[in-house]
Amino acid sequence: MGCEAGKSLLGLLEGCGPTMARMVRKQICIDADLERRLEAMASSRRISQSEIVREALSAFFDSEAAEYRRRAEAAERFLERGKEIGKLLPPGWKPLSRQQAHERRHIR
């Protein structure tokens, strides 16, 4: 059963106030150490444990997206450098096939 904010007094009493109108209830399992740390942080910051979990998930997904962008940009730079190197090669140059490279390796 999801939170139906503002529709009933019961919803408000259960902690599903107006700010949670689009929230979905999830159940997670954590070990005793994480539980203790979560309780302590929520208490010291005077916010709910759910808010701590939401912030942590948001930060995790933001960092994952940033890492994906960083890797995509690095790949793009790598490909651009490859294009620049290709411009320096003599006209008609072709890379060796696997077989040609193998044969040349054994000639030396």
C-alpha cells in the first residue's frame, strides 16, 4: 500500500504528508552496524532515516552518472586522438591483418 498524501488524516499520521505524494514505499535489509549508523545520523541531523537513505541513493546515482559521463568523454577524446594520428599516416597506409602481423613477428 503506497502513501496517499493529504487524502486522509490516517495518511498524515503514518508520516505520508504532502511532500511524499510521489514517493514509493520500499523495504530494505541492512546489517546491525548500518542500522546503528543510520539511526545515529538521522538523530544528529534531525531528519528521518528514510531521508538519509534517499540522499544516499541520490548521491550514488549522481556519482554513477558522473562516472559514466567522464568515461564517455575520455572515449571521445581517445577516438579524436586516433583520427588525428590517422592524418599523419602516409597515403594508402593500411594496418596489418592479424595473419600479416603474425608472419612478420616470426620473420625477425
